[in-house]
Amino acid sequence: MKKKIRVGVIFGGQSSEHEVSLVSATSVIQALDKEKYEVVPIGITKEGKWLSSSTTLQCLKSGKRLDDAPERVLLPDPTQKGLVEFRSDGLSTTPERLDVVFPVLHGPYGEDGTIQGLLDVANIPYVGAGVLGSALGMDKVVQKQVFERVGLPVPEYCFFLYREYKAAPTRWIREIETVLRYPCFVKPANLGSSVGITKAHNRKELQRGINEASQYDRKILVERSIENAREIECSVLGNDDPRVSVPGEVIPSNEFYDYDAKYIDGKSQIIIPAQLPERVKKKVQDLAIKAFKAIDCSGMARVDFLVVRDTNDIYICEVNTIPGFTSISMYPKLWEASGIPYPKLLDILIQLALERHRERGRLRTSYKPSHDWYK
């Protein structure tokens, strides 16, 4: 009988996107083929405590019985390659082996390269982008700078540290009003799910938006609003030779696709495939691949665009390296429309993770100099 692959699904985390992660993880765990995979749920509480048991997901959703849940930790030790349980007398001696990890963590401390770095040190394969791709995918400012470097079209923007703004608020307000004008978007540089994002139509709203964004990040991004634009998204899948899905369109229920419009009110509309002229569709797909490669992404990503209705001018908004993963989320739905059903998509992502790990494993990690100069 073929041995099942042990898949650790990590969810929750110390992020304002904690709840979104729980919903994504529920779908992933349910859809993984139990004939192929043995699923090991790994939950991280908002305080950073690691838990792993069959009830972990429900515990995090309810917030109850967390003190009684078994606490386990992933050691940065490549000889262990698994979870080690905390006991009253110290760590247990037998690690719970993991063949591959599927991080379903949105936002900082999960999607930003931190978990990916731990998994690299532990020498465990994992789904999605590596440390660099994850970090660039999380930081909206540095991501835009990379995009500009390779010639990708981005909306005009400026950024600053909140400390700098507090020291000279009038200077920054005037610069934004002169360079970007109203309306504009104010965003925390490192976050997702539209948390902390506001649209400013005047100075009062701009000041309020900067203060709101500063609650989530020390670095603030202000971006010119592309008016009369359609929100278009593409899914990308692969490692060094990625492929791209059909584009889809989001019609938000609010003025922009904020947290409520994404997750709560249920009134936003999704159109798949997006009704675009063929040349525009092809351009969006080409730009999605270019953006994916620009930040050294791997495994998966969703690339978000704005397409102006009258001119079909295209602007790239951002790359999401761990997109929402419920069965009705845009990333899997776009692949379903492109011929890859949800369970098959999970299979491919796990194989891509193992493939990249094998590629990494062939690289040398030591060098023998001609003289023992270091002794």
C-alpha cells in the first residue's frame, strides 16, 4: 500500500488576517484527498502559541479550550523535520514527521517570509513562495519598486514612515496633494485583505486614513486612485516555468474592495472569465507572469490589476503570494475555470513544493578551501 504524504497545514497566526486564514484552512483541509494525504493541522494562536491536534482548527475558531490543546513547535533543526511536543518535563523526544507543509497564513508572521525561513532552516518542503518572494509580496512599497525596475505599470505613489509623518505632517500632506491629488488610497505597506486601507477624497479623510494605516504598520503607502477602473485578477501556478489562468473580474459592493465587501456583506460579484478584448486579456496574463517572476515567486500567486474602462490602460496593483483559499476564493475559482478543479490544484501545489525542495537539495551547502585557514 502506497505510503500517504504527511501534509502539515499551518493556519491562524499573529495577524489581523487571522480569521481569513481559518476559513481558507478549513477548505484546504477538507479538500485534500485523504487517500493520498495524512493531514496534520497546525494552528497558531493570535498570541503565537503553536497547537496541533484534530480539534485545533475548531479551538481557534471558538477561542475555547486553548489551554488544554497540545502545544507543539517546529524546531529549526533539519534532523527533526517535524513537530515536537511540549511537556511538563520538557520537549518530547519523538518528532511528528512532516513530508511537506502547506502554509495557509495570510499577512505578517506567515505570508512575509518568516514561516518560510523557519521551514527552510528545518529543511521541510512547503507550498508557495520562498523567503524573498514572500517578503517582496508582502511589502507593497518594495514590490512596486521592483515592478518599476522591470518596466511594469504601477499607479503613482509615495510612501513614508509614520514617524516621519508625525514629525512633519504638513509637508507630507502637501506633497500627497500636489503629486497624487484626490482621491487616493492610504494603505499599511505590509498587510492584506484590505485591512487598514481607506480611500481619501479630501484632506480630513487623508489624515484619518494615515492614522488608521499606522495602527497596522510603521510604513505607509499612499497611492493615486485609478478612477473608472475595473478590478481584474489572474492566478499564476508553477515554479520556474509558471502558467496563468483566465482573468476574472471583481465588482465590489462598496466604493472599493474593502474587508466588508470581500468577506462580510456577500454582495460583491465575481465574473469569470472577465469580459475583456482578447489583446487586453493576453496583456494582463503576460504581465501577471512577468510580475510573478520579478519578485522570484514560486508555487502560487494571485496578481491583481486595474484596467481603465475607456482606454484599457493596465496597472498592476500587487502580487498575493498566499491568496485566499476557500472553495469560493478567486485563486482556486480562476483555476477551476481554466480546467483545474480545487482538489487537483492542491495536488499540483504540493508537487511543486516537493519539486522545488529537490532542486534546492542538489545545491552545495559547504565548501572545502585549499588551506585550513580558519582553524
